[in-house]
Amino acid sequence: MKPLLAVDIGNSSLKVGLFADLADKVGMALPQPERIWEARTAELPAAELGAWLPPEPVSWQVVSVQRQAEQRLLEWIGRERPADDYRLLSRVDLPLEVCVKVPDRVGVDRLAAAVAANKLREPKRPAIVVDAGSAITVDLVAPDGSFQGGAIYPGFRLSAEALSVGTDQLPLTLLAPLDAPPEPLGKETGEAIRSGLFWGGVGAVKELVARLIDTAIGDFGDHPPHIFITGGDLRQLALHVPESRFVPNMVLAGIALAVREE
């Protein structure tokens, strides 16, 4: 079997994880990539990506919410690596029942993270998956493993850009993923924006998680859900959500699990 490249193309970043061995290793809750390559979605630094890739043919398994970036990647692979396999995944390629009104409209990245949650959770317990990219999603997985839907709201960068574009004097002020949590009381405009972005995000996640816990217990019994948090923008935020666990690379791991179970 060719080495697997699991690819998550979001609106802001493109992440590629190399899985050379998909064997189900004892004691490993999730398959984890041996190494990761990441770039801004708006760019495709082809020389850098080409140098990072293994020389032998590989299998690209891709989830994408950005159609133009996915097309650029596909065309580059066709020109530069014609021996590689390539597949754009849809919900039917994932071992997951999708219980929403329009299943084909759900972002496949959200569904891949739910596949990973099903590997991590205890069989009788539901799970809540919080993921951050351009948008922050808070989703519910039922005890039977089905994806139940959830909530979507703007991520830190989109919120910061909206403040900058939609006002006359507020500057573009960003939060880096590994920055320490800002002081709630900002003493100048940039500090105040960072406080609002971070602590507003904490409050939104905590409120949505609390309401989905109530929904899960009301609909699926008395077992409280696991709370899994993933995505680079939420590593610090996870410290402020009770009973939560930060799990890196859930989307990439979900892709690898789906391929392994075929």
C-alpha cells in the first residue's frame, strides 16, 4: 500500500500529514502523522511541498472546504507527480452516519473529526468536538457514533478581520495560537481586541458545550459526553473549558482511520 497523505484544506490553511504505516498499533488511540506540512490556503509553495514529499508514489486522501485551493493542488499533483493516487473524500467515504437535514452540505472536515472522536470515546458516551479554523465548530456525536450536527461561528482571525474592515479606527489585531491568554482588562485598543477575541471565544465555546451537554443527556441518556478540542487556535482555549481534552490533528487522524477501515 502506498504511503498515505491525509490532506485538510481549510479556508485559511492547508495541512498535509504523512502516514507511512496505517497498522492499528496496540495502545495508540489515534493514528498520528509522522510529519506535517502546512501552508496558507491562498498559497501553494510548490517547491517547498515537492521537497517535503517522499520520493516514492503516495496516496492523497483529501477533505476540502475550499474548492479553488483543492483544484490547484490537484492540477499540481497531475503535473508533478503523475504516479500518485488522488481522491477527494465525501461523506460517503467515511464510516459515519450523518443525521442532519442536508448531509451532503456538512463540511467533510467536521465529519472526519467525528470519525476520530468515535475512536476516542467510550462506547456508551456521546462526544462533543470543538474545532477551530477560519470558523469554530462545536459538534455532537451520539453514542451510536452518528454525527448529529452542531454550531458554527467565526474564528479568531475572521472576527479580527471583521472588526478591522467593518470599523473606521480599529486595527487588525491577531491572536497567535500559542500566545498566552490575554488579560481580560485591555489597557489599549490592541489589548482590548485580543481580550475580546480570546475571552469571547472561551465564553462562546463554554456556552455551546454546556447546551450540547444538555441536549446529549436529554436525547441519549445519562452518560455525559466526552469533550474533544482540536485545531491550533484552541490549544490555549482548551485550558478554560472544564472536562475537555485537547487532541491534535483530529481531522487528519479521521482521514487515516477512514482509509484504514476500507
